[in-house]
Amino acid sequence: MQYIITFSAVILGFLIALFLKPQKKKNIKLLLAFSGAFLLSLTVLHLLPELFSEGYNHVHEGEETHATLPVGVFIMIGILFQILLEFFSKGAEHGHVHVHTDEHNKLHHIPWLLFVSLCIHALLEGFPIHENNNLAYGIAIHHFPIAIILTLFFVNAKMNKMMIFAFMFSFALMTPLGTLLAEQMHFAQHYSKEISAVVVGILFHISSTIIFESNEGHKFNLAKITMIVFGFVLAYIIEMGHSH
């Protein structure tokens, strides 16, 4: 089920942007604010407590526990790694698209640095979903507005439709692929705590950046505050329902 949720979110965003062509940036920014709050809440309410709980370090039968660095170190590694990825993606993970076009504002090829960095980001996000099914909803809600923004930019830049589809389809596959690798790879299972901590750092950076950037000019905006609070509350309700 989690495979379908994360894959469908990107494809749905792609189709909405392609056929409906939403032009109101305000509504997309509100959706981004909601997604950032929802993702941050799931991270704080679920992923973070599990990382620091004694029972989270899974040891399979016949294996020995391995010495490792403190969890906080891997969280910081995740934050730093995401900053590095954004150097190449120019912030596409939180709704910014900065790609050079020609003098006619056209894009004739796939922006490979953006593509690779975004795919690495989405792939890593899939790993913790294997043991945290609720996170699939957070990642899906996070990827949905990103897919809309990217597709709109590519369409406006008159990029070839097949190129746009190939880009978005590959992006859609990355998170389910990450989840599949987490389920099948012995390495990913043995170091699931460390990998999840890195992803928590990535999610911390992304979600907090989305929330802070949604508040333009540091002015009070009731609509955005409402969407952020709604994201927090919805994540709390889902998490409480899961815990019971």
C-alpha cells in the first residue's frame, strides 16, 4: 500500500499540473506549508522517539549488535547531506526551481543535476517507510506539491512532454524503490537505525525550511498559519490512532 501512496502522489501532481495548469501561487504555497508541517510533525511524533527508544535497534537472529555513533550524529549528517543535495537541486525539494533556460525561456534537455539530486533525496526518504507506514502519507503529501511545481515549470519552459513524463515517472519511482531496498537488502536492515537517523535529518531540514519560507517577509498570514496548524493536528491524530 505504501508503494502506491508515494508513487501516486507524484503522478497525481504531474497530471494536475499538466491538464489543469493551476496558476495561483498562493494556493500552492499554502499546500507547501501544510505539507511541511505535516511532515515535521510525523518526524517529531513518530520517527524521532523510535530512534531514541532502546528497542529500535533491530538485531536479527544470529547477528551481533554493532558499535555505532550516537543517533544525533547521523541526524546531523542527514541535515548536512540535504544541504549538499540542495547545492545541486537549487531547493527543488521545498518548492524552488532554478534552472537555466535559453533566450526564449525554453528548456531543451533534462536538467541532470536537479534530476539526480532529487532522485537521491526521494530514494532515501523511502527507507524508513518500511518500518513506519504512516510516514508514507507524509512523504506523499510532501511530494505532491513538488510534482505540481516542477511540472508547471517544465511546461512553461516548453520542455518536451515525453521528457517531462520521464522525469516525473522516475521521480515517482524513487521512494517506492527506497522502501523496496529497505525490505530486501541485508545492509539496509542491519543499519536501519542509522539510515533512519540520516533521513530524519533530511526531513528536519526540508520540513522546517518549507515552514519558514512559507512566511514571506515574516508577516503574519492567517491562511498559512491555519494550514500549518492543520498539518500539525492531522499528523497528531493519525499518529495517536496508529499508537492505539
